[in-house]
Amino acid sequence: MPMTTQAIELDCRILSPALLEPVRIAGKTFEEIPCLQVELRCGPHRGRGEAAGVFYMKDDPAGMPAQLERLRPALREGLDREQLRRLMPPGGARNALDCALWDLEARQTGHPAWQIAGLDEPRPIRTAFTLSANDPETMARRATVGLHGQGDTLKLKLTGDAPLDIERVRAVRHARPTVWIGVDANQAYTPASIEALLPALAACRVQLLEQPFARGREQDMAAIDFPMPTAADESCLDLRELETLPGRFDMVNIKLDKCGGLTEGLLMARRARELGLRVMVGNMGGTSLATAPAFLLGQLCDVVDLDGPTLLAQEHGPAVRYAG
């Protein structure tokens, strides 16, 4: 790849942007979503990237600067993205640095990142808007206001309490009769506990079920006759784990924080197609700086879930534009 061999200098900072309100998923409530921002300097050029990490893998921004410190000698030798993939494991630290390298290369060469990646010029893409797990009445009300009310694609967070989850889905479907609905269980179900849920999801015309069972229990997926497509999230972190999904899941949710950056994310999307899997892009939260490279990956995806910046009380810099 055409990168300069000039020394690259690295700066890191950790932000904790305030959320509009707590975000609840199965087993966890987020009061804030800290993120690491990386800036690279090479001569007159700057490149930036951001990562929130993968909380269920104990990958958090507080530990990322120490991981990146080990790469300062390689950066001073002119580290490129392929070298980074060999030197550092997947995760948030590599994601922030990889995306900063994409940004730096675009500024150095005068070519946009989409062009360097061999993509078509980006087009607007439809994102899902996520409804945090709450009581059914609150979720139904929120499905009708703001961006949730304007959009035609909703993703509902479930908690593993089947009777309550059924009421949540029914309430949102009643409030939004024609909207596309996907649900995300975040590993909350088992093959036994999901039996009551599936007929209700089908009756409510749910079109995607994401990560019903725990990471490590992927073999259980093949034993269930799911009435809608299923997506792997926690069950697939990176390119290597992608190979285990055919016959178990229909789709993979690629997140740059999981796989370690846009470089690997693009490889995953293309390999998923070869394996007969559909492709989704999501994020672990963060500002528009984290969403921008995921937006490029979204150009290759069937389902897009990039509403992270809409959860923030305030952006820190240029912002993604959400419209309609």
C-alpha cells in the first residue's frame, strides 16, 4: 500500500462523552461509553481514529494507550496497515490506530479512503435505530418520536425475560405497524428459554434475530429451526472466527472494535460473501469519528446499525448527518 516511510508520531486521549440517557442491554446498563481517540502526525499531515473497545472481552479504552505505546518504534519506521495486523491482535486499540492510518494515508495521497479501499463512491445508507431495553410502553412511545419515529428500521434490545421481551416486541410492532424490526438478545437466551419467544417474534414479523445464545454455544444454533434470519455478533470477533459461522448463522455483524479496524472489516465483508453469509455492520458506541470508517464498510452491507452518535448528549467535532 502506498504509505510514506517517514516517522509517524502518536498522540492518545480518552473521552467519556455523556449519553442522553442510560442504555440498557441484556446483563448491562451503560451510563457512559468511554472511547480512545488516536491522532497520528507525519510531516504536515494528520490522521485520526477512535475506538470504544469490546466490554465483554475486557477490552476497554483505559488499557489501550499502553498497548499502543509498544508500537511507537514501528510507527517511527513508517508502520503501515498490513504490518499493524501482524503486530497487534484484534480489538479497540488496533481499530483506533488502523482507522487513523487510513485517514493519514488519505490526507497524504489526496485520495479519499473509499477510493483507496477500492469501493464505489459512498452513498447514503439506511441505518437501524436502537431501542434500549425498557418497559413495553416506554419502548413503544420512543419508537414513534425523534429519529426512531422518522426511520423505517428499528432494532430492539431484549433481556432474556421471554414474557417481557414478547410484550416489548408486540408493543413496538403495534406502535409501528410497517417498520422493519430486528431484535438483539445479546446472548441472553438458551435453546430451552427461546422456545416461547420465537413464535411471538414471527407473529410480529421480526426480520432478524441477533446473537440469541452465549458466545461459545454456537453449536446450539444448528439445532433450532429459526423462523427468521439470525446474525452473529459476540460469536464472531474477527476474520478467523468468521469461518465457523456457515450452517449456524445467516449473517455476521462486523464491528471495527471487535475485528481491529477497517482493514480487517473489509476483508471480513468480502470473505463473508464468499461463505454465503449476509453482512451487517454495527458499532460499540462512540462519536462520529468512530462511525465514519464503519460507514465505508456499510457500503458493502445488507443491514446497517450505526446510530451510536445519536445516543450522545453532544458530539466532539464534525458529525454524521442523520436524515429521514
